[in-house]
Amino acid sequence: MRPVLVLTHVPYEGPGLIAPGLDAPVRVRTVVGTADPVLPELDEVSGVVVMGGPMDADDDRGHPGLAAERALLAAAVDADVPVLGVCLGAQLLGMALGAHLHRRHGTEIGFAPVDVVADDLVLGPLGSRPTVLHWHSDAIDLPPGATLLASTPTTPVQAFRAGSALGVQFHVEVEPSLLDLWLTTPTMTADLDDEELATIRSDGARHLPTLVPAAHKLVQGFAEQVRTRG
């Protein structure tokens, strides 16, 4: 079976529960700082997953590898390769498909619900109004021709489907150990006070027991698409 390419941007925002749920070989690459990275050809992979990171999705000067990531995502959708973009990954996917990025559109950090507004085979296991983990301030418009799947008042495009690609602005990869890592990573917590951190920790203990099994089912749906191609 051809591997799934997983693109990461910082060490502490890895694929979390996504990688073991794929039931496929995984190739993790970090190319965000490379101006002309060598990435696999699409016929060498069975799917593409793009994770989060603290940078802006359009900051090509500071992070030159982002342009290559967006080009790969556009080509993957054209070739009907299964794609899953998470947080920054969803923004990169949206930009690759012609959407506009809005920097500092509205900060959402912590556990809060999203409204699911359309059916999707992969997103469906989360339910109609799941409580998920948000950690972002930028937002993406809905790409031309894409289907809006989920929304919040602060971020109208929380999830979208574009052909073979699913973009989710919230974090479906998080399980307890990854959340613990984020809450002890200065880059992640720099703008949060002790009370906010305590709230996220306690909310995680309350919501992750429900969210993690649903996220596993979401990954299984994506994995089925990967296996069909692989």
C-alpha cells in the first residue's frame, strides 16, 4: 500500500490520533522552511494529511515551503487524492483552491461547539453539534465550488468539503497526551493566563472522552478513502 503523506509544521503539532487510525504506512515530512522542497509525486501516495502550526497560511516570505504545500494540495484535489487538512492545513487547502485567508479574523481557543450544517460521510461521526477543540485566530473563506460543512459565529467556515478533500479548522487529532503537550508548550500558551489554561484542561477532561471516539471514526472514514486509492 502506498503511504499517506503527513505534512507537519512544528514538532508539537503532529498528527496525534490521525496517524495510527489510518491503518496505512505514514510518511511524515516537515518542509515549511524549505523554499523548493522535494515532495513525493501524487502517484506515490494514497492520501495527504496537513496538520496545524502557528504561522499564517499566506506567509510565504517567512515560511517558503507553504507555497509548495498549497501547490501539492491543489494538485491532489485535481487528481482525486484523499486530503485531510486540519487548522492551518485547512487554511492552506482553502487557499490552494482559491479562497481568501483572513488574518486575525477572530480568536477561538478552547473547547466549544460547532454547528454542522451539511452531511458528509467523513465528518458525520462527530454529530450535529459536537464540542471540539479550537486553537486559531485566522480564518478562510469557503473555496469556490466547495460545500460548507460546519460553522461558528466567530468562524463561518469551520469545515468544508471540496471533492476528495476535507478541511477542518478545529482539531480532530487531539487526544489527552497531545493536549497535555500543548498546555505545557510556551508557544501555544503565550497568550493564555493560568485560569484559561485550567479551563482548557478541565474541559478536555470532560469532553475528550466523547470527542476522541468520534474523531477515531472520522479518521476511519478518511482511511477508507485512502485504502480505496492505496
